[in-house]
Amino acid sequence: MPGMTVGYARTSTAEQHAGLEAQVRDLTANGCERVFSEQVSSVARREQLEAALDFVREGDTLIATKPDRLARSTADLLAIVNRLEAKKVRLIILSMGGDRVDTASPTARLMLTLLAAVAQFERELMLERQREGIAAAKAAGKFKGRAPTARRQAPEMRRMLAEGMSKSEVARRLGINRKSVQRIMGAAGTQETV
């Protein structure tokens, strides 16, 4: 009996909702019977990824659209691959450098390792250039940092909460994360309920 096909989709923020929907659509189109999805930074705890990895059984296939949706780094990707292989679960990445990668073949596993290493290397170079650019802008007095968008909306948050809206509704209407509302209102000593 063939195993189940399971998908995993992730975007970093709630603002990337369309990207998450596109991933879910692609996973469903590729035969995923169940899709685990979440909107969380890759550095935060990825509860739905953990749930997907716990859910899959021997003979199943886990599919992700791209390696960066699944893993934080080359080491993280390889750890996930090893975890899946230990459970005898196949991994398919729909687009890795434009190619579909399926760990069912040894060649694909090698390609996965090499491409993941190249992707990590490119990301590290990009971050290094970004740090250099920020340092140069700071030296020239032109860098102020990112504006704290959620904090700027604190007065509006207070007004909406005073009108009886829940923190979840306030977050949705302002286009920010619910935890931002909790953090900002908590810092201001506001203890409204959910």
C-alpha cells in the first residue's frame, strides 16, 4: 500500500499570505493529501514543521516547494533529510534552483546537499554585503534602522481595544502580528483579554 503524500508550507510573516496560499496550491496540485502550513520566521519554533515530521510514517512522502521554506540552513536541511530517512520517508522539493529534487535517488540526495550548500553560501554572501552596506550608511549618517511599525500604531491599538475589540481582531485590522499587540500593550500596562 503506497504511503501518504504530505506537504509543508511556510512564509515568514502574515503579510505574505498570498505566498502561503500559492505554496498550499502547489502542494495540493502535486498530490498532497494533507498540508501543514504556518506563518512563522525560520528562526522561530516551527510547530507545524515539527507536527509534519512527527506525522509522516514509513513509506510516506513529504513535499516542500523550496528548500528555504523547509529549512533554516544547509545543516538544518540535512538534519531534516536524515530525520526523514531514519523514518524511511521520502522528501521532494519542487523547486531547488529550478529543479525538482527527490531523495528517493542517491544522485538527488547528492544534488540536494550541493545545492543546499550553494544556497547557504549565497545567503551568507548576501547578508555580508547587507552588513557592509548598513555599516557604510551608518558611517555616512544615513542609516536610521527600520521604523517600528507596530509601536507607531499603539494609540490606534489602545482605541480599538477600548472599543471592545479582541487583540486578534486588532492585529488583523492593523496588519500586524497578534504577539506585537500583546507585547506593546503589555509594555504599556494594558491587560485586555484575547
